[in-house]
Amino acid sequence: MAPTNRNQPKRAASSESQYSLMEFMREFPDDETCLNFLWRTRYSPDGDLAWCHGCSRERTFKRYENTIRRQVWHCTSCGHSVYPTAGTIYHKSSTSLHLWFYAMYLMSSTRCGVSAKHIERELGVTYKTAWRMANLIRNQLMTQDDDTPLDGDVEADETYYGGEPREHEKMTRAERYSRKVPVFAAVERGGKVRAEVLPHVGSGSVRPMVTDVVKGTARLYTDESKLYYGMHRTFAEHHTINHTEKVYVHGNVHTQTIEGFFSMVKNGIRGTYHNVSRKWLQGYLNEYAWRYNHRDDDLAMFRQLLLRSALPR
């Protein structure tokens, strides 16, 4: 085996990672580099010329030295000011951009999620700051923005999220489920997933969701629930698997893919976040769905988050 250059470590060819920690540290060593990345990505690819709204033409911009190193570039002709962080998740944040970028790296490099407490320890910020950063990244960058309906072989199912009653609590089945949050999801086999929190479980909420996220030419696979009765009239094909009779796979008919996604979400929340309220559950669904949907992309997840963060929200 050839000796390794300890000063220039490289990602192993066998590694599943698309973007390693050493690559992150080399590309973004400090706050100034991160700020220049935003400036070049949003306004000035060459670092000098940018569109000036004061002059209504392309002009040279310069960042002048000052004691507090303000995050602003000025037009050398009219003095028009441009702030690369304005309108982004970094707007009016006193936290270093370097820490913001590292938080995005942490959230995109894991598959099970990373808690605000862990971000607090890694970044050395307060818990309040760590939670706010994670919340903005999760709810503004990791969103399910692709409205393209799912097609091909599509599995649809619903589940419930929430804690089980304590040992001393005696509840009926209806009472237990009334405390849980209903979630609907559909997944294209080998493709993308869509997941949404439902106000309640019923044909009035589930059926419109199915027809909204799944294309009419799709082959739909569900369980035997009455919520999906009559779907054969809406889709090219509708196949059901009877879970009540302990049948889970019959040839190509199953809902194992969507149940695997549900399992990943529930185990991730249970192991990393422990508990999530109804108010914020959709954001966590978006986070897991976003990582699932970008698992096979050629561009590293961190890169995609970074480019999205440069867009005005």
C-alpha cells in the first residue's frame, strides 16, 4: 500500500461519502471564505462585477475595510450596498457563517438526523442558537418542493406518530389513537417519497392526498384499508395486500418500501430527537424525506443545501 500524505488526506474510493469532513475544512476554513462563497454564488461569479440596481447596469463592487468587517459590498460608482446574507437563513444572524455551514454539513452527512443538543456541543453555541439553526435549515432548506406527481409503481400508506400510554393509564383503542398524529406518505419504488401530516384520518383527507401526489397513470399499492376503496377508478391499477391476514408480500404486491420509510423516520426520531410535537412534526418529515429523495444524487447533499441556502427565502 502506497504511503498516505498525512497533510492532504483523501476520501477512500470505497467510502460511501460524497463529501468528507476534510474536504469541508479545506474548502471552508473560515468565516471569510463562507461569506465570499455567498457573494460569488448570489451576485458575482468572478468576485468583482455584479448588477447594480443604483446604476441599472453591471458595475465593479468592492468590500472596504472597516473595524467590524461588515458583510457588505459597495458599488464603486454610486455606492449602492449589497448584502450577500440578506433574505437568506443567515439574515441578521450574529452566528459565524462558518458555524452555519458546519451545521448544514452535520445535518446532511447523517442518515438518522442530528439533535440540537449535539449541534450545541459541536459548535460551542447555546442550545437556543443551535435549535434555531437546525429549525431554519430543516424548515426552509430541507423542504419537499418538488410537486411532480409520483408515477410508476407507487406505494401509499398511513401511520400514526405519538407516545404509547403509560402502564397505569387504561385506554381504549380509540383513545390511544386520538393522542397520536396521523401521517400519510407515498413512495415511488426506486424514486422519491412524499410525506405529510394529516389533520385526521378519513377518506376525506387521505383520498385527496393520494390523488394529489400520485399520477393517474401509476400502479398504486396499498393495504386493505377502506380509505383506499375505489382507487382502481382513479389510477391505472390498484393492488392491495391483506395485512389483517398476516400477508405482507404477494409477488410484486406489497407496501414494504413505504413501511421501511416510516420505520426509518420513527426510529430516527426515537433515537435522536426522542419526541417531536405535532407543531414541528412536518419539519422532521421534510428532513427525512429530503435525505431520502437525494440519496442517489450525483451532487453531495451538503452541496445542495449550500446552494439552496444562497437563494432568498
